[in-house]
Amino acid sequence: MEKSKTGLIVALDVDNLSKAEEFIDLLYPEVEIFKIGSQLFTLYGPEVVKMVHKKGAKVFLDLKFHDIPNTVANAAIAATRLNVFMFNVHAQGGLEMMKRTKEAAEVEANKLGAKPPLIIGVTVLTSTSENSTIKPLVATLTEDVDKAGLDGVVASVKEAGFIRSNFGSKFIIVTPGIRLKNATNDDQKRIATPLDAVEAGANYIVVGRPILNSSKPKETAKLILAQLN
Ligand code: C5P
């Protein structure tokens, strides 16, 4: 399958390790990055990260760290030791927290002779309803993420165009809330199609339920990959 510039990350939002493994067996290598969120990580911890790595795939550790700077910096060291490809923190945790997180991950990666994980700031969750206060809040928080030297943000497709034009081509934009046309929205309030995400300049889209709940997950993933191309 042809590689697109916008990558697909599949959210492994399932409640057991063998289900997660089945999805990876089905979707890898077409899908190279899998997101491990609080559900699976709470149940299995580093074991699930190791399982994904063993399959040859990469991990986006989506634990949305939000705590005092010292605690999040220590969590960043732990994520770096797990050799994840990407992890995220809540931008509302503040500039100092984000700076220290970035620095801690870099120092740890240097010690290990490894590449530091990409660190992504979460601005406003995509389940938040659209209202006039979201855009300025996203803009301010994205500025903090950029100032702290993090690699990019999680944002809805609606915000991605604005972020791309204001924060340059190197800033990574990860967009969840993706739905194929005619699909249900689940609890995502700010949704868009894969093509909308490409056009808005997203580097990665995160897709969970549209693939996990599909009667043909592999076909659905292929359809999404085709749209990304
Ligand atoms: O099932 P669905 O495609 O809506 O999954 C979206 C995934 O992206 C979920 O795992 C959710 O936790 C995550 N996410 C999100 N909004 C954010 C950050 C992460 O929906 N701002």
C-alpha cells in the first residue's frame, strides 16, 4: 500500500490484551502506529507496550499526563524508557511542566542512546462541544506547547488549519474525532473525515471506534488509508 503523508494511528480502546493483539495482527503492517490509552494501560501496564513493539509496530502512549512538573517529568522518563514513539501531556498543565517534560525525555533518551519520543500537547478534548471560547483557548494553549518546545498538538480537524498556518510545517498535528461519511458520531462532538484531516494539514489521524466496531476492521482501515492518500 502506498504511504501517505498523513499517517493513521489506530486507538486500541479494548478491554483485553488478546483483543488488542488480534487487531494488531489484522492491521499491521498497513497500520504502523497503535495508540494505547488509559483503559489498556491501566489493565496491563508496560506489558501491552512490549506486546505492540514485539509485533514490530510503534506506540503512541495516550495517558494525557496532567500533574505537577516534577511528576510529569518523571512520567516522561518512564515513557522514554518504554521506548514509545509518541506520548502526550495536557497543555493546561502549564509551560513549566511541558518544558521540564521535554528536557527530561531528551536527557533520558541521551543516556539510553535512543531517540526521544515525540511529545504532544492536548489542548481541548474533541468531546468538548463547539463554542466561542474554544478557539482562543486552543490558540493560547498551542502557543504554550510551542514555547515549551514540544513537538506538536492533538487538535480537532477544525482547528488544524489554523494551527498549521500559525505554527509552521514542522509542528506535528494529531487529529482524533475522525468519522467516515454517514457514520455515527459516538461522543465526538467535533468530527471530520480523513480527507478533511489531510486537507487541514494533519500529520496523523487517530481512529478508534470506526475501525474497532466495524464488521470488517481491515477493510475499514484500508478505506481510511486510501482516503489519506
Ligand atoms: O473511537 P474514536 O475514533 O472516537 O477514538 C478517538 C480516540 O482518540 C480515543 O482513544 C480518545 O481517547 C482519543 N482522543 C480524543 N480526543 C483528544 C485526544 C485523544 O478523542 N483530544
